[in-house]
Amino acid sequence: DISDRKRAETALQESKEQLQLALEGSGDGLWDWNIKTREVYFSPQWIKMLGYDANELPQELSTWDRLIHPEDKPWVMERLNAHLADSSIPYQFDYRVLTKSGTWKWIANYGKVVARDENGTPLRMAGTHRDVSDKKQAEQSLQEIAQREKAIATVMQRMRQTLDIETIFSATTEELRQVIECDRVVIYQFNSDWSGQFVSESVADGWISLIQQQKNHPHTNEHFLNDPRCTVKTTMLRGTSEPVVDSYMQETKGGVYNQGINYRVIQDIYEAEFPPCYIELLETFQVRAYIIVSIYWGNQLWGLLATYQNSNSRTWSESEISTVVQIGIQLGVALQQAQLLEATQQQAIQLQQAKEAAETANRAKSTFLANMSHELRTPLNAILGFAQLMSNSPTLPSEHQERIKIINRSGEHLLTLINDVLDLAKVEANRTTLNEQDFDIYKLLDDVKQMFFLKAQAKGLQLTINRDDSVPQYVRTDEIKLRQVLMNLISNAIKFTEKGTVSLKVKREVEKQITNNQQHLTLTFKISDTGAGIAPDELDSIFEAFVQSQTGKKSVEGTGLGLPISRAFVQLMEGDITVDSEVGQGSTFSFNINVRVVKTTLIKTPQPTRRVIALEPNQPRYRLLIVDDKSDNCQLLMQLFSPLGFALKEARNGREAIEIWESFEPHLIFMDLRMPVMNGDEAAKQIKSTPKGQSTVIIAVSASAATLERESIKEIIFDDFIRKPFCETEIFDAMNQHLGVRFVYEESHQIPHTLPSEITTINVDDLADLSTDLVTNLQQATLEGDFDLMLTLIEEIRAQNDSLANVLADLAKNFQFKELLNLLSGE
């Protein structure tokens, strides 16, 4: 029996030795606990793992009990007792054990009850210890990195949510204090003179607020800041021992943080070799340990981010330091972004101010243009009006007739220039409107050709207008604006072309759509010439107002408004205008517009202009009141109406007009709008507000560019609106429309259209009886396109040969200038 037991003990010892060898090879330590005797076997590796020699630790349970970390012991004992009671509950975990050097080492523990008595009471328990400190350190580092990254990400997210710097500061200090688990986080800003103040703070309960203290006692720390003895050693992680004055001192201009050092770490102010005065300063801040990081705004030191531990000293981890440094960098970025936002906002304010100034200037310009329009149109109205009256006189000598025509032509040219400026003003103010009407585009093209035919012929140019057969004859768009665009472009082409051709080509593009039984399509116009051309560097600027190309400047003609007005009109008609040009070869201006195809029956045939010479009989004697502060304008209408037998009165302002209206009871009032004492609007309102005034027709007459458009005027007060300068036809047509006045017109000398071949056969002999000077003058007037002079000369011919004058007048009025020239030259 004894021999068997000996063999068993020997085998057990050999087994232990083999296990010990295996564990030593793995670096693990072995422990074996006799629960009944409380003896414990600690293997040499187990003891060595904690830094002890083999004979330094008693082989008893109290040794292990003494080495367990106090924070871990409660739950370790709970786990042990649970396993002793039930072996199915694992006894496997990591905990901390005290080493000989006094540091704590993480141990991975594994144990198991290996023997129980017949009652299940545990008798023996064995297990292993493994040093996992490096693993735990790595895990802790990863955890700290993750925590730091999370904190930085959170702060950055808060920064992205707003560019308000106060909000960013508040969120950052609060978030950082929670992550670092410290007592206070503050942001300190330097002033331009390197004084400074706390601008944001997050503080734990139980500690004073430095910002509040700063507000209540702004001069508390001045004696510290001004004390020259307050120098400290820069116990920085970067390492330098040069004595420098602390950053809070104004004289140092940022101190150590402005000398290339980004952060400062103090574990305990009482062990940092600070002078007493500086410690006293820190005590007023309740600081025991801190991390202070510089905040840079670009390359300029802006301020400091300070993390304070107040309650006790503190060993700051590398992760904590790195977190504070990273957030300090992000605060610098946030400051730059906030500065950019502020600059952008300031720029927006400046732009808004510039816009308001431009709008004010534009309104001033519009007011100026309105006033200038009124001031220019008012005398022009008298000039053109009296010129029309004088031209109607049958006793006016022919030389005076020619002078009157010159006055008319010059006045009309001046009116065109005024209208160009006003058109541009309306374009710039986005007040240009599209006035669509149905018209014959074939006739429009013929009119344009006849208008420029003689002018082109006089320069030896060939003017051609071609349109595709697919172009519809009757369309709907703004005829007046289309006519003006074509006139501008063809006039420019002829003006800048000395030889060769000027051509207009019109073609139909792909149909767009059909709505309400109306066909929508695009028409393309191309005006080409063989003229001087435009330099490439001028192509982008020729559509700007008041800008002319070098060729245009040399011509000494025009205002530089034709092209910008043309482009605006084309764009209003849903198109655009482009140019291709080569210096010395010529230019091509192309534009497209949208039109609607209409039926022939919708086109109104224009009636020929006729001169009023009397009133038809059996009509009441109409009473007319003329209201204008300008005597010349009153006299113009008085002299126009007086020969016809109207009862007339005049007034100089609105108040006088009301007084005369009450007693005179006129059928119609021609009312100027801008007058002293009372303007025309107010006078019309007062008259129309009475039952008697409802039956009085009031027509607004104004030269102001600021006047409302015709339809707007009619909708508000007036029955109609006539713009100065006017022609007598407008006046008489309005009277016919609103009062039903019937006029007697001068007989027209129009005769049925005669073919050129018939004219030559019938009248060539009659031309031989005319004076050579008269024929030559008529040829020259025809070549120059001086329509008024042509009619004047034809009237001189009428005194000698009435039938011949009728034929010549028919050719002139139907724009058959080529046939007229052939007839005069005897071809």
C-alpha cells in the first residue's frame, strides 16, 4: 500500500513538474489552493511575474488576498464564492494585482475546483495567472483614442452646425469638460495690446465662475500681471528650461505660447517650481493642475484653451493632452471660418448697400429722364405742331415750305433720339412691354425695303430682301418693335458699308406648338453687309449702351443705343440676337423671334392719312377746354381748332380748369398732367367725381416719360391719353372716337395704280415741258429719300400739269422710287 501511495505521489509530482515546465514555457504562473488547510502553492513563474523572489511571498491564501487591487477585490471574491458553490459558473476574468515595485499589473486569471468530498464540499482548487498588462494598456489606449476621436468629432459636428462663434465656444467647453472629466474648461482671448479676458467657460458644480468673477472684479488680478517677479519655468512636454513670463502677463505679448510652444501641461502647480506670486494667481482661479493649448487664427496667436483640474493634482494622459490640442486646432479653424462668414456677411451688406445706392441712382436717373423728357418734348411739341400748321397754309411760298420741312425733319430726328434714350431707360428698368398685334409681315418687309432703297442706291449699294416661301404672310407679335429692330440693323449696315451689298433674309424655323387653333413658330432674320466689319475684341461690347465700335466712332453718327435696344426688343419677343463679323469683310446680325400665325380677316387695313379742313354740317358747336401751363402748347391747339369753329377756352393749371369747367361745361378737356398749383391728375379726379363730370371727356396730354401707359391712364381717370409731341391726326381721331365729331377732309390726289410702262408712254412728253432745275431737284430729293421735299416739288409741277403731278405723287406715295427715277431720267 505504501509503495502504491509512493508511486502515486511520485507520479503526481512528475505531473506537476511537467505542467510547471509547460506553463513556464508559455509565461503563465500556476497556483494550487488547498481549501481546507488554506495553503496555496504559487509557482516560481507566478511569483516572478509580480517582481518577487521565491522566498519573499508566503505560500498561503493571505498573500493573494493582500495583493488584490482594492477596487477589484469585492467582485473577485463574489466570483470565487459563486464558483465554489457551483463549478458550472466559470472562474475566469482579468483583475489587477500589486507588484513589488508598487505598480498594478493586469492578470488574466483562470481557475477551477478540482476536488470535492462526498458531500460536494470543495477541497482543492487550481488555476493559472497570465500577465496581460500590455494587452490592457493597448486596449486602454485604443479606448482613449476612440474617446478622443469621438470628442473631437462631436466638437467638429457642433462647429459645422453653426458659424456663430459664441455658440461654438459654449458647446466646445462643455463637451471637452465632459470628455476629459475635469473641473473647468475656459477659453481666453488676447486683445490687440495683449491684455485679455475669459470669453467662454464650462465649470463643474461647486466651483466659482471665472467669467462672472471677471465681470464683478475686472481689476482683481492686475497686481499679479504687473509683477515682474512672476517668471516661471516652461515645464513643457516639448522641453525647455528658459525662464519666461507667464502668458497671462500683458507685457509678454502672449508669453510662451507666442514663442512657438503650442501647449503646456502641469500636473501639480505646487511641484512645478512656480514663484509664489504666480501660484497665488492660479489659486484665484482655483487651479491645481492644467493643460493649456494655444489657439491660432492663421499665424496669429488668438488666445488659449485651458483645461483645469481644481480638486487635486492630476497626471494627464497622452490621449487627454492630444484631445485638448486637437480641439484647440479646430477652434482656430472655426475662428477662420467665422471670420470668413463675417467677411461674407459684410460683403453682402456692402453689396446690398451698393444695390440700394444703384437703385437710388437709377430712380434718380429715371426721374431725371422723366423731367428731361417733359422739358424736351414740351417745346418740341410746339415746334412740330406749329410747323404742321404752317405747312398747311396754301399761301406759304415754296422756299418757306422747304424750310418748314427742314424744321419737321430736324424735330423728328430729335424726337427719335429722345425716344431712344427713353426706350433704353425702360429696358434697364424692366418696364418694356410687348404690344402684340396682327399684321402683314410681307408688307412690313416691303415698307422697310422702300424706306432704305434710295439711301442704299445713293451710296451705290445693292439692297436685297429675300424671304422663304414658307414664311407666313399674316402673323402676331409686336410689329412696332420688330420694325424698329430691322430699321436699326439695316440702317447700321448701310451706314458702315461703302460698296457691295446689304441683304435681309427671312426664313421659317421648325414649328413650336399649336394652341387655341393658333400655330406658333420661329422666324429667323439675317442682316448681312460687305462693310467695314467689327474687330473680335469689340464683339462683346457692341450690345452695351452708349458703346460704339471703332468704325462707329469714325462715322460720328448715332448714340450707341440702337443695338442694346434691339437686343432687348428681340429678347422680349422670346428670341436673341448674335453677330458674326470680320474686319474688312463685313458683318452678319442674326436674330430670331416667336410669332403666331393668324388669319387674313383679322388684319386691319391702315387708312391713308388725310388733312382736316372743316367740320361736317348739322353738328352741335362743341365746347373744348385746353389746360396747359405752357402758353405755346395752348396756342398750338387753339390755332388748330379755331378755324374749324369750336368754342374754345384755356386754363393754366388744374384749379383754374375746374373753375372754368363749372361754368363753361366743355364737352371735352385736353388736360396736361404736370402743372403748378394743381396737377392734371387731381383736377381730373375732382371733375370726374361729380355727376356732371362723368359726361365730360378728359384726354390726358403729356410729354413726361414717367406718365402711365395709355391703358393704365384710361383705367384710372382719363378717357384717353396722347403723348407730346403729337400730330394733328391723333387729336382729330380722338375727338371723333369720344365725341363723334365728323370732319371734312382734304381730297386725296391718289389715282389707281398705274404700271410703269403706261406712265412712260403717257407722260414722257409732259416731262419735257418742265424746267430742268425742277426735274433735277425732284431727282435729287428722290435719291436722298426726302419724302416731304418730293411732295413739295410735285405740288409745284401740279400748277403746270395736274395729271402729271397725280402720277408722280402716286409713285412717291406708293414708294415706287425706282420707277419714279426711271421716269424722270427718261428711261
